[in-house]
Amino acid sequence: MPSVPSFHNPQLLRQALTHSSYHKENPEAGPDNERLEFLGDAILTFLCGEFLYQRNSTIDEGEMTRLRTALVNGKQLAKFARVFNLDKRLYLGVGVERSNGRQNPRLLGSAFEAVVGAYYLDCDSDIQPVRDWVWPLFERVTKELFVDGERSLRSMQSQAVDYKSLLQEKVLADLELNPDREPPRYHTKRIAGTDDAPVFQSMVTIAGMPVGTGQGSSKKAAEKAAAQDALEPMIEEKQVEG
């Protein structure tokens, strides 16, 4: 199992692994990781853009943007967190722990961002050691996105597709399905979890008829899942007709 780089100041690493729920219950333990998460997010975005620019001289801006989305979205960052065993090292509040917070992709991705931010500070704001750490991670994922020299569209698009926009485009163009050209409407509510690790459910309707449902750790994620659920039978129907 790969390990997180060594820290000169172990308190920075501990802070990076301290969720806000733990800090609320144990304020004497020190600050939570939210500020480090903000810093790490900015650093990862920069390093990912730099990596794609330096390593892929033949791809255009749009392609680099899609690849960056695949490399630093929440789902992929959660995978990085698991690679370094961060799920087992997090400091969580009792409620988040009970609600399976260690398996929450959003929480894990945020923790990885926080560790990146903490490592940057631990290196006296020298970005080179951080680059040396994360570029191999980007390298490994980009290799997985290419098959026999060609990018695996299915793998990348599954992470980067804007399902809500696709559904709206299809619905507004389909007069048989939607004669009044009404946009999809999302009915979203929280159904479980805690304030720090909520679970939302969304139902999307077209002309008042339910067409898809989905769940997620945020309203946005739940609505995206509902849109994807609504699109799947439409795509399958089109493939059958074709």
C-alpha cells in the first residue's frame, strides 16, 4: 500500500485528516481540514492542468478540460484517498462515523485535497515535492483512459458527462415526449445522513411524469444521478431503433 509522503510537521497531517464533525465534538484537538481542503483543491487544479499541458502536446483545450475533469473530480479524488489508506486514518465525529462517513466519496475526496494542501505547507510552500507526488497519480489514471494508444471515451465520459444538460437538450427537442417543451423538473430532498454527511434523493419529471430517480451526497449529485437514470432508457430505445 503506497504511503503519504513524510511530514516534518505531523500536526499538519493530523489537521488534514480532521473532519469538521470531529472538531465540533473535540475542539481541543485542533482545527479541522476545511481551509487545507480549499488550498489543496487549488493546487491540484493547477498541477493537473500543468501535467496535461506538458505531457500531451497534441490535444486541444477542450480535450484537456475533459481530461482534467476526469483526473480531479470527486470520484477520482476519493480513489486517490483510498490508495493512501486515508479512509482508515480520518478523524470523524460520532454521527458521521455511524453514517458510514469513511466510505463517503465526497468526504474522502475532500480529505485528499486537504492532505495535498498540508503537504505543500509542510514543504515551505515549495510545489515541486507536491508535483513529484501527484504527477505519478495523474500518469497512472491517464494510462487507464487510453487503450492501444486511443483514449477510452467510455471511461472518461462516465465521469465528465453533464447528464442534466443532456437530458434537457433531449427533452426540449422531443415533441412526442414533451409537446409543451417544458424543461425537466427536479424534486430533491434530504432523506438520510447527518449535517456533515447527508444523503439526498431526487426525482426528475417531464410534463409532470416521473422519469428518473437518483441519490447522492449533495443535491447536485442526486439530480445528476436522476438525470442519468432518466436518460438510460431513452438511449437504449434509440439504439434498438437504430
